[in-house]
Amino acid sequence: MRFRYYTCDVFTDNRFGGNQLAVLPEAAGLSDEQMQQIAREFNFSETTFVLPPMAGGECRVRIFTPMSEVPFAGHPNIGTAFVLAASGRFGEFQTQTTVVFEEKAGLVPVSIHKREGGRLWCELTAPERLSLGKTVPVELAASAASLTAADIITSTHAPRIASVGLPFVFVECRDRDALERARPSFSGCEALLAHGVDSPYLHLYTRTSDGFDIRARMFSPLDGIPEDPATGSANCALVALLSHYNAAADGSFSFRIAQGVEMKRPSVLDARTEKRDGVVVNAWIGGQSVLVCEGFIDVEPS
């Protein structure tokens, strides 16, 4: 069996920046095992497989890391929408269209906008409202990032789990220097799991005023991703978390986020939230993508 694939760089307007993604736009006929093997072969942080819809959406999208399937992720949704739109899957549209992907976390709407020069900019709506999980001891969180407790601040929140579809451990670093010194620690992440932290994903961030509101890094060595250059699902949950702690009961909040700089794959993520009566009711994340290559992969029948 032969399957077409595309690769693109997500959350960037420059090829070889952002976060790599492989997309198989017509994946019907592949088994779960084959999807996992293909994701491991590409060895990007995620690979997506597009299937016929089952619940009224435009299509079903399954997302695999090199090690496992995940229910939701940010850059795979942005990149998949970009690839399908760029290849004509959604037909012609003037300035904007919205599609709905069916995923394990639920329905994920993605709006696709045509910008100057024909560039496509995509924005997803998180499939779930913000949910807050357990807090994590500062020393454990710091150890997982090869930092000390003094590198972590807790004035807004202790290190804690939060999710809008995929849970992450969120840790605020004292400054950009601490963020840049961070390194993924396999043993430190194992200690988090031993402590009862279910999520293997560690999202570090610091607040800045250098043209970005937030600079971030995401480590997941236990899932085959030492560091991710752009993590839409994490940053979407992060801005929801920060909006939750904002003293304002109502409002719309916007954030410009840099990630991947330390990996030499700079990424730019535009996020926003909406809060009503003290509750974060919506979170969005968006950005540009660039097509890199296309081809075919041959798979033996299962």
C-alpha cells in the first residue's frame, strides 16, 4: 500500500524553523501499529493521520508521537489544517474558513485565514475548558529540568498540572537565564512519575517584555521528545492557566509566545483567551506554517 505524506514546519513563516510535522492526508487502511511505526520512522514530535469522519466533522485526525498516541495536540492541528487547505482539500475560499477535526479529546475547530501573499494562518479552539490538576513540589519540578528550586518562582502558582485537552506540568522560571539553562532530566522526569504525576510533559516558561509576553520550553524525554520546538496544546493551556489566575473576572487576553529558540528552531505562537464571571471559557492558539516536502511511503499490508 502506498500513502502520500507531506511535511511542514508549524508556528513559523520560515522553512526549517518552527515545529516539524508529517501529515498523511489519506490514512484509511493503516492499522494502529502501522501508524505508530510511521510516526517512529519520521521521528518528529508528532505525525498525523487523516481519516474519514465519524461524528459530523470534516475528518478524523489521529496524532502519534514517536512513542504513543495522544488525544490532542496543538501544532499537529495547525499543521494538518494548513496542509489540507494548501493541497485543496477544503476547496476555494476567499479570506477565511473553519473546519472541525474529530479527535480523541473531542471536536477541534480550526479557522484558516488567507493573509497577504496567499500565506495561510490557522487558529484552533481548545477542545476542553481549563482543568487544573495536582501541584508538584518545587524541588521535583526543578530536578526534572536540571534546575534548582531557586530558579523556580511560585508567586502566581506552584508547579502544577493543567490541561485544555492534554495535561502538562507548568513551571514558571525566575528569568530568561534560568529558562535557557534548563535541560531535560530523564531521571528527574521519572521521579515526577513516581510521585504520581501522570503527565510526562514538562512545560517551562518565563514572562518577558522583549517583543514577546512569554518565552517557553517543553521537555518530554519519557515520550521520546527531549525538547519540543513549539507546543500549541501546552501554550494554549498555559494562557488559560494565567488567565485563570488573573484578578479580572471578565475579559479577553492575548499573548505572543516564543519557543524553540534554544533549539535553533524559533517558533512564534499567538494565543488568546476569554474569561467570563471568573471562568476561562475559551482558549485559542494560532500561527503560520510552511510546506517543506511531499512524497510517498510504502507500507506492507497488515
